[in-house]
Amino acid sequence: MKNVVLVSASPKINEQSVSRKFLEMAGSEINSDLFSKTFIDVRKSFLTHNLTEDFETLARADIIIISFPLYYFCMPGMLTRFLVDYHNYYTSSGIAKKNVKIYTIVNCGFPEPEINLEAVRIIKSFSQHLDAEFRFGVLIGGGAMMFAAKDAPFMKKAVQKLKSAFSSMAADIQHKNSTTTDSIYIGVNFPFSRHLYFFMGNKGWITMAHKNKLHKKDLYKKPYQLNE
């Protein structure tokens, strides 16, 4: 039985993350009779000082799926550190399996899925450094809305495409001799104005600031800007 390791890399601690939900959806499509499935939570790995054990799990993997949110057009910093540390472990231990397949699921709050492309390229580069085969990524725009508004009529096509993408991933994992596959882009076509979408997004930031005893003007501060 081959090992599938599903890596969730959301910085959230006390709430279920969208990245984890996507990962669970992908994992549910994988045949449990043919593959064992193990989840790794990068945030918990650092908090519990469990890196060595999780790296050992990754080293035994035949398939790795990495799911994470895009933060300011970048990967979460903790995931970057995790991948660098695992690469060091990989090169020094020499125990990792060969012919590993790697996939990634990247979601962002913007409606355009192509915004995630650079982050997917980073995972592809990481795969090459492990001598692994990067298969493809699932790039998701409007990530949280895939769950928050999944029953809305305008979301029907996107949700169907999301399920199809994870079915395609499961099929690719099961096939030994897979042909090259392009990444899958899943966006959201809003029936209302983009200006309204961004207005609501900005309102969410203001609400979060108030919860943390800050004001709107605090969101525009630049604490690391050098004085001229």
C-alpha cells in the first residue's frame, strides 16, 4: 500500500481553515483500499516541536499533497521554513523514497485563480530539489466562498469544477504512467460588481481591526518603513 501525505499549511490555530477543508476534499477522493493517508498540520508541527517525526513521515511518502492559502501574493512564511527544513533533512538523511509525486492546492481571496500561479511555481521548484515529480496544482480563486456560498446558484459551476479537479487528482495519483497534466484553474464569476466584492473584503479587514482594538487608520501604518 502506497503512502499519501496531505500537508495543511494554514497559519490558523483555533479554527478550521479553508486550506484544510480543500485538503480533506482531495483526500476523500483517494481510494483508501490502495493508499494510506496521513495528515500533517504545519502550524501544529512547529508549535509541538514535532518536525522530525513529520519529516520522517514525508520521507516515507509516495505522494505528497500540499494545501495552503496565498498571503499577500506569497506562501505563508511558516510553510517556506517547513519546506526548507525538510529539504535539509532530505539531503542529510538520504532515506526519502524515489519517484515521489507532488501536487499542490493553493487558494486566495481574490476571484482570479491565476494569482496563485507564482506560489505553484515555488512548489514545483521545491519538487525538483527533492528529485520528485511535480504533477500539477489546483489554483482556486475566491477560496472561502467555495464553502460559505457553495449553495448559491452562481457558485454551482465553480463547486462542480472543484470536485472534478480533486477527482482528476485522485485518478492521476492512481495511474503509474501519467502523461503531463496542466494545472487546474477554478475561479468565481460574481453576479454583482467587483467594486462591491472588494468593498466587502475591505470591510472585513476593518471589522477584524476593531476586534483587535485597532482603528481603520492603523491598517495603513508602515511600522518597518525607514525614516527618510
